[in-house]
Amino acid sequence: MARTALVTGGTRGIGRAISQRLKEEGFEVAANFGGNEEKARQFTEETGIRSYKFNVGDFEAVGEGLKQIESEIGPVDVVVNNAGITRDAPFHKMGPEQWQEVIDVDLSSAFNVTRQVWEGMRERGFGRVVNISSINGQKGQFGQVNYSAAKAGLIGFTKALAQEGAKKGITVNCVAPGYVDTDMVAAVPENVLEGIISSIPVGRLGKAEEIADAVAWLSGERCGFVTGATIPVNGAQYIAG
């Protein structure tokens, strides 16, 4: 019987690539989305992957979404905490709404989702949690105090939770992408984007499929001895010591 994987923010960009890659690996995939119903409907039509709308920043909404997924597909064995937003501003201009919205979606969502599937994973003796952080959660970024804090928090979340899941067959790992060729990056002004690419030693943006490959490996049956790790996929733009 195929294992069930939930990908938050799973219908667009990196999340879409992850959802499709996991389907190719034989998982039954549920792709969460938060807003754009037309894009989600198009995604489901094109991929055959079911999509589920709920706010990952809201614990109760996540619970309702998970009930639907488990009734229609089955208990969640793999969680990919990919949902993320940006609300960029220099810190001296950042308001509490910009701070809290990013923290809720980019960090608290990992608790909201993982906490509600964790006991089932423990009971079944198997689970895979993959958290999508960012190069900017490792090195920081001007104008992204909120985003960098949230993504750095995911790394700490990963390290601590990995120790709790280890004896129950649950691995918890983190993938930290660099700059990837998605709609979000495409919106960056051309002169800024040129500067970003020039700082990447491999000389190009990453591809969403390259992030998905790392996630698929960490989600697999044979990856049980890798846990608590943060894997950078950034073209050597930042190498953590």
C-alpha cells in the first residue's frame, strides 16, 4: 500500500515540483494550498494530485484539513513543510502584521501540521518530516528579518524534533534552497537578479526539480539513518561551517 505524503504550499513553485516528484516515487500525495483556487484546480487537472485548501497558520484549520485528507487518502506518513510567504521590509519599517504573518505561515505552520500527524507516525513506527528552510535562514538577508527568523527557526525545529522521533522510526530533516527559478524569484528586478546570479558559483539559478529530488530522497524508506540534517541546495552560494 502506498504511503501518503502531504506537501504544504504544494500546488505552485517548489511545492508543485515536490508534489509531482513524490507522486513519481509512488506516494499518494495531498497538496495543500492557501489561496489561489483557480491555480490549484489547474494543478490537479494537470497532475492528477488532489489539492486541499486550508490555512496552515491556523491550528484548527489544519486539523480539519487533515481529517479530510486522512478520510480520502489515508494517514499521513510524510510531511513536507514547504508553505512560505514573504513580507519584506527594512526592520525599521516593518510592522507587527508583516512580522506575524510570516512567522505564522513560514514557521508556526510546521508545528500546526507536524504536531497533528506526529502521534500517528509514532504509533505506526514510521514517519518522514522534511522542512523547507532557505539560504536566508542560514545567512540572513537585508529586508527579511521576519523571513530569515522563520526559516532559521525551522532549522532549530528540525534538530530538536529529530532527537524525539529517532527511536520511533521518524526522521526529521531540512532542505535549505538557494535562489530557485520560480515566480517569486522572477519578480525580483532584473538588475538585482543579475547580481544574485553572479554571486552563485555554479552561475545559474536552481531548478525546483533539484529541490524536489533532495526531498524525495529524504522521504524514502532507505533514508532512515539521516535525521536532524540541514541539506543546502544553493549552488555553493553559501557554505555553512
